[in-house]
Amino acid sequence: RQYLLQPLRNVDQILRRQSVVEALAAASITRDRLRHDVLRHLPDLDRVNRRLQRGTATLKEIHGLNGFIDVGPVVCDVLRGYSGPHQKLLADEYITPFTEIAGHLSNLRTLLESTLVVDRHAPKINPDFDDDLYTLHEQLGELQSAAKQEWQRVMDKYGWSEKLLRCEPASNGGVLFRVSRKEDKPVRDAGSKVFKIYSTSKEGVKFA
């Protein structure tokens, strides 16, 4: 894509670029390994870079930079296995640059690991990074613990199992219980003094 968006004008650079394309086109094993072992695990670096510069990158996109860090050694390993006529060119264009920035990538990984944590498959800022954030994290933990206790209490009271009564995140940041339509009679019989029904659909009745 970058080749098309930014065509070269320098003859030497054009020839080097053509040689890289020629090398990868001819070396099917190297090309296939790059596609399967590298490209599939890479985020859209151009897009992430633009969003980082604008200050609009999401935590998921920033955490995805780990994918780029991981493939650096893989790229070098794959290209070292190339033994065609353009071996030195590929080394100069890719292996050497990746080797030179290995230390910077290691520092980036350390930064990502110290500032981001993965919670329920979603990256979040490490609560230890900020005192106020840590306080909020502790409060959230207390609320989640209370919600879990209430979930267990409701299950015990109405004889539901974990499969029948689900505890799901709500759009406002809280939690809602969901029970199937076949099992919603106790909720409706209890009335509004005990439960508040938020929605009813084919998936079941959501209440709190």
C-alpha cells in the first residue's frame, strides 16, 4: 500500500524496491512464512501511528503494539532463511533495522506491561499507575464482590443454577441479572417491590 501511496523518484531506491519485490515473489517459502507468521499478527501500524499522533488511540490499539514487538525476531528469523541473490539487500532493508531497534522495542514492551493490564480480555490502565485510579479500582472491586454475593443469594433463594441466572454488565457500568423466559415466573411474581425488570426479549428477562 505504501509503495502505491508514495511512489519513489530516485532511481537507486526504485531498483532496491523492485529487487525486494522480486526476492519475495520468487521465494515462495519465505513469502508464505512472512504472511502466516508475521503479517497475520500485525496491527495496522499506519492507522495506530496516526491515532497516536492525534491522541485518539484506544487502549486496545496501544496494547496491540505488542504484536509488532513480537514479530520483530520472527521477521529476522524468516529472512535469515532466505538464500537468494538479494540476501544482502533484505538484510540491509529489514534485518539490520529490526536488530538496531530491538532495545527500543524491549523498552516499549516494558512500558506497556507496566501501564496496561488485561482484564476480561480487555486492556485497561494498571490501577497501580495512579493513586486516584487505584482508589477507584478498589471501590469497583467492592461493588463487584457485592454484586456476586447478591447473585449467589438470588440463585439460592429461587433454586437457579449459574447457567439459568446470568450476571451481565449493564450499559451504565453496573450489572444486571438475566434469566430465561421459561424461568422468569419468580421474578414476575415477586413484583416491583423486590425486582426491577429492565428488559424482556427472546434472550430472557433482565432485572436487578
